[in-house]
Amino acid sequence: MVRIAVDNKNDVAALAEIRARVPEANLVVDLQENYRLITQVAPFVNKVRYNPGHLHHHEKHKTIREKVAFIAETAAKHDLAVRVGVNCGSVDPEMEAKFQGADPPELDGVTAMIESALEHCRILDDLGFDRYVVSLKDSDPRKVIEANTRFAAARPEIPLHLGVTEAGMLPDGVIKTRIAFEQLLSRGIGDTIRVSLTLPFSEKWREVEAGKQIIADVEAGRFRSVPKFLDGGLNIISCPSCSRVENEAFVDLAFKVKEMTAYAKAYDITIAVMGCRVNGPGETDDADIGLWCAPTFVNLKRGTEEVGAFPYDTVLDRLKEELDRLIAAKQAGAAAT
């Protein structure tokens, strides 16, 4: 099973070439922000993934149901499966507003994710389309565990695809993923998995290797304890260097961020490094400091506030300024108490 992100007509042309070269492969296409591309990719793939949150932003004169119906009808016509992929940083804003405050702070946003997934399941059921699976992903393993556990209790018959999105680099990325998968798989929750790591493209096979090892360990009853970093200290989130990345320099930048920020490991600070414009803007909002990478520059954020856009070769200096300012504020707060 191979996942491919498609965003424009050139990607569709490349997809046709991939299908021609590997006719036996199961190809899964992520429709990203353009759900109407399903009509062009359908002849070449086995499955499509759409994000309920992204449907909200396009063709606002149409209802969500109409857009889902378009996807389902095209999928049925071409005998495709569908994945309803709900992501923490791109939940439908109306759903997000409706359930704001429904969760404790450490699980903020989980209810909105679950309710979004359940809504789309109801729509697909009503349309008579049943070849679908669901995924509920977050960069925090605790939220992944909570969301999937609650969804599985509500709709146990629906297959679940598990993943910790933006898990980061080795070894932390595998540890975060392992925590979520151990607790879910051991309860019988989850049908397929994806390990998402920030890696050079030539080393993406390590994700598959890590996934197989986690499955083998769970099956054999080998579990590892929750590491300390999840309960405090520096937490670096970075996305999985997938096909949406528009500049491979993002991967090098993520490793440099990890190396440069090591001096701040004792502070409860989250830094998010995102590789594309799809996940970047929204999924850095919850971080103390966020970087999302465009083709030729990096957008630096302070929470939801835009600090500015900087070249790849100078953004680290600006990041250090923000990090030092944040550490000084935390130290001052601690001294005051």
C-alpha cells in the first residue's frame, strides 16, 4: 500500500505514470485540499483519503453532504475505498467552535475530532457507501489514544487507521508512536497503521521497519514505559517528510532545530516544524514556536502569531531569539511564584 499526495494536474499525470509502472500496487491518494481531483485520479488508484476539515474551505455555496456525496459517488463508480482522515490541526472550524471547551486542557480538541468523524460516517452511511475507514490523528499520543478509544466504542464496526501525525525524528518519533500503538493495538483497536517520521526521502523505509517492530512487540507482549518527555520538558514536533513537502531542505532544518534547541530540554516548550502549506499553518498554532516551510522560505510563528518569513539559512538564528525570549519569560514566571 503506497500513499501519494496529489494537489494539481501535474501530480495526476505523474500518478498515471506510477500506475503504469507498478500495476500491481495498492495506491492510496490523499486529495489534500482539492476534493474534486477525485474524478481525475480515480482511474489510477485503489483508495482515496479526504480530510473533513478541508471540505469546509472550498465551494462554500455547497453543503458538506453534497461534497461527500461527490466523493462517494465517484468512488463507487470506480470501485474505490475511502479513508475519512481527521487531523488535529485542520478540524472543521464549525465543529471546532461547537465543541470548544468540551475537553480537559491536555485533551483539547479531541471531542471535535471524534464528532467530525462520526458526522462523516453518518453521511456516508446515509448515502449507502460502506467501503470506508476512519483515522483520527494528532501529534500528542494521549489525544490519539483518547480519540480512537472513544470512536471505537461508538462505532466498533468501522475499521480504524492509526497514526501519530508529526511524530518527529528518531528516536522520539518512534517512542511517541509506540506509546499510542501499544495502548490501542493491545485493546484490539486499529486495523492499519502508519508510522510518520521526519526522515530523508531515501530513508523512509525506516517507518515501515518501525511499524513492523511495534506490531511484533505488541503481539509478543513486549511493552515500554511512557518516557519522561511526554510529561514535561522540550517537545519537538515535526511532520513525516511526505510527498507534500515542497523543499527537501525541510528535513535538514528539522534535524538542525533539534540539535540547536537541545539546551532548552528542561523547559516545557513545544516547537513544531512542518514541511508544507497544507499542515503548516494550522498545525503549528498549538505550539509555543512554529516553523512551516514553503518552497524558498520558512514561516516562523509564536503560537498563532506570525513572526515573519525567513530564508532557510537564517531562520535558526531567529528561532533561537524566540526560544531565548520564551525561556526568559518562563524563568521570570517561576521566580515570581
